[in-house]
Amino acid sequence: MTETVEKNILIAERVPPGDQWKMGDTVYPSLIEMLNAFHKRAAGKYKAYRLEPSAGVVYAITESIQEVPQPKKYDLYGDYD
């Protein structure tokens, strides 16, 4: 049995006033410009992003598939037929 695990990687924070975003040491004048610069830098590795406007942060989303260990079964509880 497998499950998909999502991981959020912080890539930028909003810098007041207005729609300025700081990624690393660079401040971009808009969200779109920051995302475009990140996409170029990451060479298209990330396909999805999460924006949290109230927190003023942007995350890149990665997914991985992990094996989920099966629970142990015991005769005592009638788990085996």
C-alpha cells in the first residue's frame, strides 16, 4: 500500500508595501515576476505552488510516493481467516 506525501518548500515572502516578493536576496516587484524567476532557476522542476496571502508566503509543492507499512495481524483477534 502506498500514499502520496506532499511537501511544501518556502520560496518567497511578501515585502510590504504592495505586491513585492523577496526570494533569496532579490526583491521582485510582483508575484508573477518572482514565480517566473523561480521557475527559470528551478528549470521547471516544480509544477505547483501554494500561495498563503494572509501569511504572505509562497511555497513550491513536491510530491513523493511512500510505502505505508501494513498493520500487524494476530490470530488472537480473529484477523486471519
